[in-house]
Amino acid sequence: MRYVRATAEDQARIESFLSQFVDDYARDQIESYLASETGGLYLALDDDNQLAATGVVALGKPHEAFLGAVRLRPDMQDTSLAEEMAEFQVQEARRLGAQVVRALISRGNEASQHLFQTKLGFHVVDEWVAGSLEGFSAPEYPDEVAGPAWAVDRDRLLAFMNQHGEDLWSRDGAWQPASISFDDVWHSVELGSTALAPQTSGEALDTLAIFHIQDDRMHLQYLRSMGKHLKALLQYLWVESRAWGVKTLEFGLPRHAADKLVEASGLTMNREWHGIVLEKHVVLTTSSSA
């Protein structure tokens, strides 16, 4: 099997290949994968130069990689190709300079979990939930305890993140868990996409959320709440949604955060997906561009 990094010229046959998989999120991200400066979408080609499998190595940060979108041609399902592709992804991530490698496996996929844990040395670090909410409505008089983060909140945000520095967030999509740092949070503040509660200066934060609005949807990327002000913060998000004409909230969150979100919203989750996040620390090799 020969492994190559996909280019824009491969887009049509990749789309055709992925069309055989039902409700495959990877189809919506092909262009972003192909546009990646480092890593991206990789193809496994057989002896006849036919597409046998796909796999992604995404470097959201220089030191960490996400492995995903492994899809095998139906006639290759019972072969060793899944293991070979996974091994290739790990080696490619290492070559590109990653020190931490993560993968997301759907709940119940025991074969993939066994492969990553037993043969590749990954360990489970969290549960993950991706889904969406609809039917929320903004109150006429929202609780003013929650609102946007401002520059004056820097010290409170730093103290909050010092407590939750091990959290994961969906920086680059609902199916790509990544580490979060204070720099990530501060960048989102500068973009105007951070909400917090309480608003009172000098009072410790209880709840923090990061979101962005794109394609008529609000994407909730991070949520951490001690519980006291979560409903007030959701009211603020609903007000933001109304202002932008948004009717759907999509999210990729650790399970503890997703459970709190759904409970506090009082809504039923749509397109519900559950998985586990696996992680491995790797030893660097000489890095070079792909």
C-alpha cells in the first residue's frame, strides 16, 4: 500500500469515495483538510493506484496532532489496512513534530479502541459528545449576571484556566478534541466569542463558554461550569443567537460539559454522537514539511 498526501486534484475522487458512508462528517471538511499547510488528508492507494482508504492527520497546534477520518473501502474491511493506516498516521504526526497525538473513536467501536490501546499504546483520557440543540428561545429580560468577556476580565480568566488547564475543546470542529490554553481563551476574547458568568469584576468565574457563529449556526467549542450560573449563561447565548438569526447550536464537548448543557437547556439533543478520546505522547523525530 502506498500513502500520499491528498491535493485539490484528488477532491472529486475523495468525495466519490466518502459518498458510500452514510452521514459522514468528513465529507463536509474535505476542503479544509486539503487546504491545510501541515498535515491534512492522506490516501492509501493499492497496487492499481485505486483509493483503498483515507485518514487525517490534523495539527491544530505545532506540538499536537489529531488522527481521524479513517475510512476503508468495503472490500478492505477485513484486512490489516486499518492497523497499517493508523500506524502511518502516528508516524506522520511524529514526523511533523507532534508530541501529543489524539484520536476519537465512536462508542461501541471495540475493534478500533483495541487497536489504538493495545497495539498503538494510546490511553483513554475523556468521553466526547457531539450534537446539536434546536428550539431554544431568548428571554425578553435575560439575567444580566452573564455576558461577554472583556479585557478587564483577564486576571479572572487566567485564574479560571489555571484550575482547568487539562480541559479539552473543539477548536477546529466538533470531532477534533484539542487541548485548551489561556492563549486560546484570550484569543477568543479578542474575537468577541467568549461568554462568562458572573459579570461582576473581582468575583471568581463560575461559568465560561467559547463559541463562534458560522453558516447560520452557533458552534459551542468550550463549556465549563460549576453550575451556579450556567442557565444565565445559556440565556446570554440564546440572546446572541437571536441577534444573529441563529436557530441551531452545534457542539463538540467532553461528556461532563455536554450533559450539563443539555440538562440546563431543557432541550433534546439532535444528531447525538458519543465517543472516547484517546491520547499518546510520542518521541519526536526529525520534522520536515509534507
